[in-house]
Amino acid sequence: MLRSARIKSALLKVPREEFIPRQYRDYAYEEVPLPLPGAQATISCPHSYPLFYEPLELARGHRFLEIGTGSGYGAAVAREVVGDQGLVVSIEIDPVTHEFAKRNLERMGYADVLLILGDGALGYPAMAPYDRLALTAACRDFPAPLIAQLRPGGRAIAPVVEDDRQILTLLTKEPGGVRREKLCPVLYVALRGACATEALP
């Protein structure tokens, strides 16, 4: 059950079907990932977005960094949550997927989401520090540049590979270090780029 009224409102407001290739729109609200233009790109199941955003406690006014733009849907939902006083920066490594997301966001009125074509594992220092960060591809650990760009007290979430499975993990940046909390098993595509994860379960 959704706890955050603001996240629930954002999910209800953003039409998920508008961020999906036309031939798959009949499946927009099915609990299955759907293919997107670009290499290995998918839009995650509908439940995945609150699964990430609620532990982050994403809220109005936050500066939010998303790694893996995909269709742009997650960035649109985040933009509704953080509001006009917040900021959403989203990085996509695949140029075809990046252009697909850009068209979707502009068409649906979210042109103020800052889209970056590049290696998400490196973050985007120009707009740091961030209050919240979501990495939507599986990694062996949180990339160091992303932790560095998180403000003190900030939170990050990612699927982290442990042995033969992926565990959704919440990281909180604290004085002198970080604290990790394991949440639940998940299954995501592998992170690409400088911190690429190969041979994932």
C-alpha cells in the first residue's frame, strides 16, 4: 500500500501509456517490463516506481538524480513529486533511448526535466549535491561518484548484486560514512558504462 499521498498523486497524474511504444500500450499497466527503443532498454513494472521512491522518501523541493532515464516515465513521476521548487536530473547512456525519453517528456509537458546523455555512474556534478538518487540498473555497489554527489543526510537506492541475486538497497549518507539497508529481491538490467556489471543473475 502506498504511504505517500504525494507519490500516489503523481502516479495517478502521469499517464504511463504515453511513455510506452505504441504497439505495447495495451500492456501499460500490466506488471511486466516492456521493451523500449535502444539497446537492452525497458520500462520497469508499474510497482517499481513507488518501490524506489517511497524508501527514498522523495518529497517536494528535493533535488533528485535518476540514473537510467528509460522512457522518461520515472522522471515525470519524480517531477510531479518534487514540484516546482525541486529539480529532476536524469542520465541515460543509450542515445536512442535518450531521444525517445526526450520526446516523451517534452510532449507531456515535462521539458524542465534536465536530461543528460552520458554515463550515469559518473553522475552529474554540475547540479550536485542531490537530496535523493535512484539508480535503476543493477550494480555491484553504489558508484563512488554518485555517493560523492549526494548531500549529507541524502538517500540513494539501487539494485545491488549479492552472490546470485539482486537486492534493492537503500543507502543513507551519514557523517563519516554511509549506512545501507537491504529492502527486497529485485531483477533489473545490468548497469552499463564505467562501472558496468556483467554476468548478472
